[in-house]
Amino acid sequence: MKSITIYTQPECPPCEITKMFLKDYGFSFEQKDIKKDPKAMKELTQTYHSYSTPTVVIENEVISGFNLEKLKELLDIEE
């Protein structure tokens, strides 16, 4: 299974939708809250050059914001 990390923050509806989407398809993921974890915020901005949530990292691919088509593509989901 692919490694999935999602960078989130409280009161972020797109973050919740992304997590529900991943759970609905049976994917496990690591969640990092950028408001509670300064290290996660640093990773998000410095490593992945992203400044928005949700940011999803699948293996080495970065998706900033909720992008359903890109998630499906990277996770090999066909409907």
C-alpha cells in the first residue's frame, strides 16, 4: 500500500472531505495537524512548498488542496 500523509488544520472542511474520501476507499494515512505541530508546518512549507490544507503527500507526489481527480489518479481508483 502507498504511503499517504495528509496535512490538516482544525475547521478545514476540505480536510474533512479528503479524510472521508480516503477512509471510504480503505486507505490508511498519517495525519499531521499544522496548528498543533510546528514541525508539521515546517515540513509542509519547506519540504513540500505548500501553504494550504489539505495537502496530501502520496509517496513523493504532492497534492495541494482537495483535488479529487489527482487523488484518484495517484491511488489508482477507477469508477
